[in-house]
Amino acid sequence: IKKPLLLESKKSMNKLDVSKSLGLMNWYEAVEACKSLGRGWRLPTKDELNMLYENKDIIGLGSFRIDYYWSSTEGGNPSALEGSVIAWRKDFRHGNKGFDYKHFTHYARAVREL
């Protein structure tokens, strides 16, 4: 990951616009909540989510919850049952990361390219 480049507004990083928290929801709801923001909004990839975690104090944006956040990165073996029901999430308290079942609830933030 490249070193973050913050814009003056502090709501953009590495040419990504970052939304405020979309709330607590399952992965499917998070995908739809991002789309409802308009053209180009989506869940961050696992790498983008990690960049947000590493810079959460700089970004601000109404502060991040000290909890798990969803990414758009789906996991598992696509031919296995679990491949279609798990996605990457990151803990914004300790930085832990890994896959979780999409029907579990975590927080979401949307990003879009500038």
C-alpha cells in the first residue's frame, strides 16, 4: 500500500472519497447502503480498509467505531460453499482482520474514486 496522501478536506485519501459511518449491518445490507449513496460508492477493498484503519485518527469523519468494519473482499474457495457466504472484515480496535460470515453485523463505510 502506498503512503496515504490526504487532501485538505481530510475526507479523501489516496484519491478515495470516504463516507461517514453507514451504521451496523450485515454485508449484503452494507453493499446496498453503499450503492444507495450514488454513482461509484462501494465498500472498500481489504487493502483500502487497512489504509483507513492505519489513518483513522487523521481522517476523523465523525470518528470510527472501535468495532469491526466490512470490506468488499469476498473470501474462501469460490467452488466451496463458504466462498459465497464470507467476506473480509477488520477490527478497528486492535487491527485484527479476517473473514466472517456475511450475515453477521459489522459497521460499514463507503469509498469512491475521485
